[in-house]
Amino acid sequence: MSSRTITLVPADPANNDRRYPVEIVGRDGQRGARVDGRLYAVRTDGDGALRITPEGSRSSVTAWTVAIGDVRWVCVNGRVFELAEARPLARARAGHLGTLTAPMPATVRRVLVSVGDAVKRGDALVILEAMKMELPVRANGAGVVTAVHCREGELVQPGLTLIEIGE
């Protein structure tokens, strides 16, 4: 049996910053994943879609996947995660606390703030759409919006600065 470990990192850490170690396993031509000690069968279900079934269950969920270069994302039950190679210390996100960037390729659906608006940690500032799911981009801390670098309908790439927040 071959295996390797990766980590699911929430794309919206203000909502939940828990990281999930995932052991990818394969045996007898079958693929699977062990998350928090529970085994899931994983099979391809079309372009960018995976069918995930908990061991011993008949019900399954669809997970949507996107890959750009070396960066991979998965959307399960409305939550978006970045897949990262497991390391003793998870890699830090690009940018500083006052810069919010696009976590994945997406379309800007709504910009909820303007320059000069006061925000607090966890406030949704921009709503992105990716893989048929809405992803709120939230403030990492309190401050005042100093710049808005996106507009509704715009296609954005990972790492692109969307909003800047100052003190």
C-alpha cells in the first residue's frame, strides 16, 4: 500500500483556521483518504469532481478540485481548502495582516466595502465565486479599508491583492 500525507488548509482562515492532516492511501487500484482517523473511498466523478464516501456508508459527497501550477484547492460541502504538502510547520500565507489576497482563481461577485470603511476581524469584505461556490474573503483584523483593488465581475488569480486594510 502506498501513502503520503497532505494538509487541508481552510481558504478562509478567519472562519476556521483548523488544519486537517490527510493521509492519501491506495491499494488494489483503489484510492482513499484518511482524515481525522476516518477512512474515505475517493473516486473520480467527471472533470474536476471527486466522489467521497465514508467507509461503511452508502452516501457520498462531491468534492470539486482545481489546480493551477503547484497549488491545488478542493471544495467540500461549501468549504474551500488549499491542499498543502504536510510539514512540521504549515506554510505561511502570502501578504501581511493588512493585505487580503485571492486564495484561488475566482470571479468577484460582490465587493462589500469601500475605502474608508471601518472593519473588524471576521467581517466579509469581498464575495468570490469559484467552483460554483461562494467564498467570503474576511478581514484578518480590525482596521480601515485603505484600498480596493477589485471590482464585481472581475476574474482574479491566487495571490492577487483584493483589499488593503490599515490602522
